[in-house]
Amino acid sequence: MAKFYVLRGRKVLWNLFVIALLFAALMYIFSGDQGLDVDSTIQPDEDDSVSQVVVVEPVTVRTMPTKFAEYKLERERMRSRQMELLQNLAYDVHTEGERKEQAQVDLQNFIEKISRETDIENLLKAQGYLDALVLLDDETITVVVPVTLRREEAARIGELVHRLSGIRLEGITIVDESIGV
């Protein structure tokens, strides 16, 4: 026996619309101009009978990682580990009272040190030393800049670091490109 299908008006229109939409999407995907997201212009040749297509491709500019950027990334990883260790000690319920208090003090000092280093690095960036590194200890500070400095520039950096860190000028070491890292 033969089977017959009964189609309702709205259902048929809806199904035809979906099929047409799928067909249009497939045609777009598999057409020859698929995925061409670049501007193209047609420039006439000398004889105007043949046209030449010039495709303009977008250019992405990325900064290349430098040894300073790599060092900063590694420094951030190490700081993250140190911060996690101090936080675990400071906020662990099993840590004894005196040790817990010392861990909290160490954590606060560590955060202040990072903040001071970052402030100095940002001010050096503002003065044009984009990849400057600052390493702060209790009584000394080391500043590394990726350029060769003149005596006046080194003195200006030294004064800036002294003012921001409070460390004596004898405790400030400035390393420039001529010395190397």
C-alpha cells in the first residue's frame, strides 16, 4: 500500500524557509569568495580590457619578547609562588599564632616591596625607559635599563630611585646596556 503525507500550510512554509536558509549558508561557505575578509580593489591596466586585482592584507603588529620581558614574566611566576606560600602560612588554621603573625607581616612587606618596585618601574617607563627592571632588597636596589646611559641620565635615574625608595645613593646600582645583564 502507498503512504501519503499530509502537509499543513504553515509547517510547509517554515520547513521551506529553513531549507532555503541552510542552502544559502552552504552556498556562501563553499563559494569561491569564501572567507575573503580583505579589501580588494580593481585597477585598470593600460589597455582597460584586463583588470588586475590588488588584495590588501591586514597587518598585525606584535611586540617581540625581549630578555627584559622574559625576565619580568619569570619574576612574576616566582613572586606568585612566594605569595601563595606566604598566604597559605598566614591564613592556614593549623599554623601556630606566632608563626602566623610573622607570615602576615612577611606577606605585607612582600606586597609593599612589589608595589615600590612597580612604582619605580612605571616612573622609569614614563621617562622613556620602557623595559626598565627594578630589583629591591632591604638596603640596596638595582635598576637595569636596556640602553646605554650618559652620566647625567644615570644621575637622574639615581636621584629618582633615591627619592622613591629612600635608599641611600651608595645602595643604588644602575646597570645599562653597555655593561650588560
